[in-house]
Amino acid sequence: MSTSANGNGAAAQLAASRPTEVSKLDRVVIRFAGDSGDGMQLTGDRFTSEAAAFGNDLSTMPNFPAEIRAPQGTIPGVSSFQVHFADYDILTPGDRPDVLVAMNPAALKANLGDVPSGGTIILNTDEFSKRNLVKVGYDKDPLDDDTLASFQVHRVAMSTLTQGALADTGLGKKDAERCKNMFALGLLSWMYHRPTEGTERFLREKFAKKPEIAEANILAFRAGWNYGETTESFATTFEVAPAKLDKGTYRQITGNTALAYGLVAAGQRSGLPILLGTYPITPASDILHELSKHKNFGIITFQAEDEIAGIGAALGASYGGALGVTSTSGPGVALKSEAVGLGVMTELPLVVIDVQRGGPSTGLPTKTEQADLLQAMFGRNGESPVPIVAPLSPADCFDAALEATRIALKYRTPVLLLSDGAIANGSEPWLIPDVAELPDLRVEFASEPNADNGSGEFWPYVRDPETLARAWAIPGTAGLQHRIGGLEKADRTGHISYDPDNHDRMVRLRQAKIDRIDVPDLVVDDPSGEARVLALGWGSSFGPIGAACRRVRKLGMPIAQAHLRHLNPLPGNLGEVLARYDKVVVPEMNLGQLALLLRAKYLVDVHSHTKVAGLPFKAEELQNVFADIITNLVPEGVK
């Protein structure tokens, strides 16, 4: 860099004469934490983007308050962003931060318990005033006692240094101080040899209408970089080499963005227009925001007045020959349940995206959970079966959206797609696929009468003998007048029917259609072939389970891992897989919902390990669970 904190280039010249030790690492976990107004999400996202551009594998975990503006300087108002980047393939955002950047006492107190002994803590000392310390319950300044004795602590007056760097810009003190997050980003970028051009370009684009703000942030960013170059506090910088990933073009992507892109691709591969009927709700709203940018791909986004209107519009679009999609979180699924049942009765394609969060009721809007599985399975009146698909990571959301669409179109049914907050807001590298290799999702609409009684009528419930899907006729097609709706229909003809035998037949046909969905067999990862314990998960538990299994295997303990994407119907070989192992462990961020289903269906004594803290599993905690189970197994051959 050629620009110093005071703008004269002296810092860069001085740095050239000061030797700095470079330490090579294979992985690092960094957590940026501060007040919810300190821009920690932007800071973490920019560091992540540069790590992605550099070629590292990465995984992130944003964590922020539900309140729009929690009280400043308090623990409930702390916002953080954790990024794990490495020179090999990683599965989680990391258990504990190797480096904590704390912008105030609240951020320090809220996150200190996660930092391992010997970890690095970078503190914005300007915020450690007596008033701010009292707010979070510090009787003494932790900088002056032994609270931080077991850590490597760097004290940096970020606010003061930022204001000094921007002294000649004409910005007021308050506006200048807002740029301190960019100072922190510059310092960390220097420490870990991150590229800088992308961040400067991003800032100029983000604040294109306020170029003075853009340049102020860039000056603060450069000041942070140059502070690292010139200060004696940081004698070591660190390098994490690019990861050896599969060949191809990658980009950083969040789960919600990947879902949106998957829906765009589904529309292109099916040849159908897509209507997203939705109501904004955390943490699903970004799907609406992203899809609204892609009208040129035949995407229509409709922000309805409530959840019921959103799904009603989506189902109406499907009735009219489009692909209807609705997105929500758990409370919204409860409101949409009647319309999902209507989709089951009318047998129309519909994709319902549930980005799960902590409940019940409003619960924890910005925290993650996996507690909507039973709602997705049974949360409707009557026998109302619905397929369920669950992505396992942010990048996997793209493929999951295509799979949910495939099932909805092929089998003429609503499909529940269960994402969650950890997947939705987390990010990782995504290998951009070859469009020509994406599945062909084209459908054939009914084009002529199909009654077999010579009447020349169209019967809406004549079924495909392979899939049991009914014919899909676009309203207004000449000669294809028909009736569908919420009342029970007669088989084949679609006339309203209260006949007991017909109702029994239609209920069983709708269930049989779901049971016939072609689901790939479950693949088991068992490198040694000697495992007696199977770790089975679904959704975002994939990363922590996989990382824990790696750790257990390094300890010399064999363990198998399998992960369910299709939760209804379940893979055909699942029963055989479960019977193969002495113990099946199912970690879930709920009170054991999948475990309940597996016990009921397969009569297997599943070991359920649960967590409902609003946070993902840590690999460390699952490692301990798995190791204990393996250690306590009765030796083979002993009864």
C-alpha cells in the first residue's frame, strides 16, 4: 500500500525497513464482534469475499440480534461474524475463534468464553470507558487485571486512529468513527495477507452516490493496513495458502442466495415462469430480495400482505401453469398449512421454502434451529402427505431447490424445502455448474380430452401409471374444462364426491404417489469398513457431524457417517443401513424429531443427541459424544 494513516506514504516506507516474521498456517478462525451498529456483518463479509477471491476454502457464521437496534454497548446488542478459512476442504465455521476482534467491552464479554487459551484478542481500547464497562457488569477494567492473562492481547485505539486518518476529509467526528470497522478490516487484511483491491472496489460501488463516504472508508481501510505495517505490536503476519478444490469457477455464496439462484435455474430448465408469493420474515427475506433482481429470467416476485396471501398467490400461479413458490420461516408455515393442504388436494406443483429458526411462536428470529420437521410432516389436517427435502450446506441449497422443483413438477405436489438460519446466512465457496448439465425439468401440459367413456371430456384426476401424477391442464385450454378445489374429488372425473370408498381410495392414492417418488439410496461414508457406530443427520448438522467424524477417526476410532437430504419419502435402503450398525446416533437441533420418526418406522433404538440453543453444533461437542459411544460399546461377540 502506498497511502499511510496520515496520507503521506511515510508508514509504507517505514514498514519496508522493519522485518516481519511470516507464519504459515493451514487454517484460521476469526470472529469480528461489536455493537450491532458497528458494521461487523459487513466487515466479516468483506474479509470472507477476499478469502474466497484468494482461493481459500471457507465457511462463515453470522450472529446478530433480533432487535432492529438493541441498546448500544450492551451484551444483547452484540453482533458478530465468524469466518473459518483454510488451505483444505473444511466443513464448519469453526468451534472457537483463533482471533477475536472486539470493538467494545460488551463484545469482549459476550465472546471471551469461546476464545481458547493462547488465542489472539484485538481490542478497540477507545471503547473501554468506565460507563461502557459498567453497562456489561465489569467491576474492573479487564485490560488492567488478569482477566486476559492467558491470551495474546493487542490494544488498538481504533476510533482515535480512524478519526486521525480522516481528519482532512471534512467528515464530522461521528461519521468518521463509523469507519472504524474498515480500520479493523484493514488491519486483519494485513495480518493475513488478504487482497485489498476487491474491498476498495466494493466500497466505491456501495457508496457510489456518496463518494466522500466511499473514500473515507477506503482511507480507514488503508490506515488499518498501514497500522499493521508500522506498529511494533504485530511482529508476525500469517499466510493461509489457497485450497486445492475441484477444478472450476467458484464464487462465495450464502444459502438464501443459492436457493434464489436454484429457483432461477429451475425456471429456465422447466421453461416455466416462476412466481414467488411471499411475506417478509427473518431469516427467509433475502430469497425475495435476490429473486426480485432477476425479472429478466421470467421471475415474478409478489410481496403479499400476509403469509396466507403469499401462498395463495403461489398456488394460483401453479393453477395457471407457472411454478408457484413461497418462502417463509416456521411461524409462516403454520399460517400456510391450510393452503398447503389445498395444494395436496388439487395436486398442483408448489415449492414451500421454510428457513427454520428458533421457536415456538416468534421465538428466536435470528437464531437457527431444526425444529420444523414434524410440522412439515404432519402440520396439516387430514391425511396430507408432502415430500420434504433438506439442503446440507449453503452451496447445496442450489441443488436442493432444483430437486424440490423436480419433485413438485413430476409428481404434481407441494414440496417442503427445509433450510435453516445457519445455512441461510452462512456462506461457502460454490462451484458454478455447467447449465447444460442441470436436470431437464420440462413438463407436458394436457392438450386434449382424456375421458375413456367417449364423452369427450377432460378428467383432471386421470393419473400417470408410473408416478400417479394427475394431468396438468392450463385453464382456458379449449375443451379442457375441469373442476378442482378443496372438496374431495371423485377418482378420475374430479367431480365432488362424499362417497366413503372413493375418499379411501383418493387418500391412499395421494399417499402412494408420495411413496413412489424416486429417491437416491443413502450413501454411507465408512472409510475403514469396520465402524459399528453410524452418525446420521439432516440439514445443517452435516458440517459439524462430518468434522467430528474426522476428529474421531484421527483418534483411531472407526465411525460411519450418512446424511439425509430426502426426509419424506426416506431412501429405500435406509432400513438396511440402520440395521448394519450396533448404534445409530442422530444429532439434531431439536428435541429428537428425526429420531422419533426413525424409531417409529424402523424400530431402531436410535441414540438421540439434541441441542436447542439457537446455535449450531460444535465439532468438539459431537466428537466427545461419538467417542464416548464408541468407547462404551460392548465388545463384539460379548453378550
